[in-house]
Amino acid sequence: MAFDSLKDRQGGKERLRPMEIAHNSLFTAREKIALLNELKAEVTGAQQEGDDLGIDAEEIDAAIAEVREGVQSGVGADTVFKGDY
């Protein structure tokens, strides 16, 4: 799991949001997409079990789309590489 405990993160002071991952300059596009896909899998699994983590798949999809748009438009060329998505 990419995060200590996704439920703990969502309920704690350090809320992890998909757009925060998408805008984080410390990750490459490939890393962002991987983290967002892992987050989406965890959220989807939790929703199927009846748990609400405060994030939905659509929010994650929007963050993934933003990362891909950034790659195509060359935004963040220092950390985002074409072909990394």
C-alpha cells in the first residue's frame, strides 16, 4: 500500500487528496499515475465493502486526466516526462 493507512490519512490532519498528488512536483507523471491508480483501487474496494473514505473514483479520474493534460502541454517539464503516462 502506498500510504500508511488510507483511512487514517483521510480522517487525520494530513488529508491526502487526488489533486494534491496530481500537483506534487516531487513525483514524475508515471509515479503520479501509479499512486492515483493504487488510490483508486483502494477507494473502489472500500466502497464495495460499504466504507466511505471521502474520495470517489471520479475525483481520482479527474486528477489522472489533469496529469495527462500536463504531460501533453509540457507543464512541469522538470518532473513530468512525455511518455511517462
